[in-house]
Amino acid sequence: MTTQNNPSSNSARPLAVVTGASTGIGFELARECARNGFDLVLAADEALDRAEAACRELGASVETVTADLATLPGVDELVQRIANRPVDALLANAGHGLGQAFLDQDFDEVQHVIDTNITGTIYLIHEVGRTMRGRNRGRILITGSIAGYMPGSFHAVYNGTKAFVDSFAYALRNELKDTDVTVTCLMPGATDTEFFKRAGMEDTKVGTDTKDDPADVAKDGFDAMMRGDAEIVSGWKNKVQTTVANVTPNEMLAEQHRKMAEPGTGKK
Ligand SMILES: NC(=O)c1ccc[n+]([C@@H]2O[C@H](COP(=O)([O-])OP(=O)(O)OC[C@H]3O[C@@H](n4cnc5c(N)ncnc54)[C@H](OP(=O)(O)O)[C@@H]3O)[C@@H](O)[C@H]2O)c1
């Protein structure tokens, strides 16, 4: 289902497409784009009324697309709604987690994590990125995660998808290095959004610990995208964590992750 409001085909303002814009980091990325003069196409699989109103308040024209971006038809719907408008910035942010031990998970849910975080994300980038390369102009921000640096016991598939995304962003950036299309990977640490509730991880240590503010994370990501940086790890604690993870054996990282993500480890 889609709604159309003030499409910006004749607007002189640049156009940004933000996925996963209904809540959390994507909601704040959308607001950051609006604040910085972009018109917007926002996508998520549930209602985007709050994001639409918040971005309009900041002066943007906003169009919303409600589609399951885990599916190729869902991504096609978003691409069709962008139509022939040049996309100046693509913020591929939609994603979700899934807690519990891998063998206890429902495989349909496992598949949905992979299809959202990997297949839908790279299919959208493939569609929009080709047009950007043709125009020799555009910015792509991909929301990866510092989770991609560590084997995620009790969040195994999610961390694997983010390892894919983090790696993919660098590779695509390199392939486009002789063009004016930039690729930036935003790698947040634990951030205070709907993420942990949706992943069923509210009884875990990482789910109950203090987290980063999604507005700060989004600002870091947006600024890095505008500078054309390769990556941004948001927050100094997360920068330390990724530096340490780079020199820590994977078996030890997996054990540390168990202590954060195993059900029952959360504060009561
Ligand atoms: N929170 C963290 O600690 C953290 C840390 C590192 C990276 N990240 C990444 O940051 C990104 C945003 O997550 P968040 O923390 O802001 O969580 P969030 O508040 O749950 O937001 C996730 C957004 O993605 C959308 N989405 C999820 N699956 C979708 C699908 N199949 N089709 C369309 N939209 C879908 C959701 O839309 P609906 O509301 O319509 O479902 C929502 O807009 C994700 O890629 C996540 O992996 C989060």
C-alpha cells in the first residue's frame, strides 16, 4: 500500500530515499535529510504518518511507500514510486534483528532477517545505484552495524547479515571510486530504538543496557554521507569496541556476545 503526497518531480530540492523511516535511526535520518533541504521518499512496512508529519514540519515534500522490503516486489514498488526522479541520496537503512539461539528460531523469521537486511537492501541499491552511476552523481548510505565485527551468539543470523552489509559497502565503494557516486557505511552500536523489542531481546543484557540516542547516530551517519566518507562508527565507546574486536579471536568474541545477548541476561 502506498500514499502519495506532494511528489517532488518538479522541485529544485534534492531528493533522498530513506528506508526503515517509520521509527528509530531511519526516522531520525529522514528528519536530518529534511532539515538539510532534501525532499523525501520514505519507506517502511508499517504506517509512516509520524515520519511524514515530522519531515513536513521541517519543510520537506514527502511521499511515503508502505511495502515489505524483504521481498523483490516490495522493493520494485518503491523503485516504481521513485519513477524517473533522480535520487541524490539513498539511505538504505531498513533492517531487523532476531534473538534466541539459532536452532530455537522459526526459520521463516530467520529468512525474513536475511531477506530484509541483505537481499532487499542490495536489490534496492542495485536498482538505484545503476541510475546514479549513469548520472555520475549520488550518495549511498547503508546502515550496517558494529555487530558485523563479531560472531553474534544468540543473535547469530543478524550479526552475519551485518558482516555482509559492512563488507559489501566497502566493495561497492571501491567499484565506484572513479565516479562521483559515494558509498558510506553507518555502523551504530546499541541504539535506543524499537530494535530490541522487535527482535524479542528485551530480557537480554544488551536489550536492557543504556543505549545511544538514535538522533545522534543519524546525525553522524548523515554528516559522513555528505562528506563522502567510507564509514562512520557512531560513538567513541563503539569505536573502541570495534578496534578491540579487530584484534580479538572470534571464539572469544562469540563468548562475549553470549553474555550480552543470551535470554535472561538482562537487568530485572
Ligand atoms: N538499534 C540498534 O541497536 C542498531 C545497532 C546497529 C545497527 N542497527 C540497524 O539500524 C537500522 C534501523 O534499525 P533501528 O534500530 O532504527 O530499529 P527500528 O526502530 O526497529 O527501525 C527499523 C525500521 O526498519 C523497518 N523495517 C524492518 N524490516 C522491514 C521490512 N522488511 N520492510 C520494510 N521496512 C522494514 C521498520 O519498519 P516498520 O516500522 O514498518 O516495521 C523500521 O522503520 C537497521 O538496519 C538495524 O539493523 C540498529
